[in-house]
Amino acid sequence: MSKQVTDKATPSQGEGKNVGDARRSELHALSAEIVDLFYTQTFTHTITTPSDVCAAFSEMLLRHWDLCCIIIYLRDADGLLAQSAIHTHERFDEARAQEVGDLLASEVEHLGRELQVWSDERDGESEEGEGRC
């Protein structure tokens, strides 16, 4: 599990045990849904394309968190990243989200690896492969 996810799952000292237990329960429930999605994809023919998987995964995330935007890119037949699923909150500018997503996908293609970006909250902390926006 990524450090970002586990950091969110571990409560700070001031939050107490109940919050930590709730966060861990949430992650366990999400894990169970991911396994269920895998089995659904493998043993039934209701989710048959990569886009179907991405849409189902996006819906799963939205059941657990109030995310403002999810955009998923998959490689197309030519090996280029192409948008396969998008969700934006009703008050979110979908066209602008697509512009930003396309810029990030283009940079991932150019670098040939994962790219991590964040808002200015991290005070300039940076590791290789990370950028600030």
C-alpha cells in the first residue's frame, strides 16, 4: 500500500484510537471491494473492457471518499495514454480538469514513469519524480 494511503490510515496522536480504527476499517472495506471487482472482472462477463474496469474502480473510490475529480488514462493501441474514464464533482470544471489531466499524462509519457504533483502545502519538500503545482 502506498505511503500516502497508509499515512491517511494512521491517526495522529491527537485523533485517538477510534478514528484510526475507522480509517483502517475503511481501507479494509475498500480492499474487499477491489478484490470483488477483480473476481467480477475475472469470472463474469459484465466488466469486459479496460474502460469498464476504470469506471467501476472510479465508482468504488467515490463510495468511500468525496473526491472532486478522477481521471484515468490507459495506453491505447499505439502505446499512448488516452483518457478512459472521468468523474468530476458537479461544481468542478470538467473541461479544465481534462486539460490538466492531459498535461499530466503528456508529462508521464515524456518521462516514461509515474509523476507525483501536489499543491503548495508541502513547503518545497521534493523527491525525484515529484513536482509542485
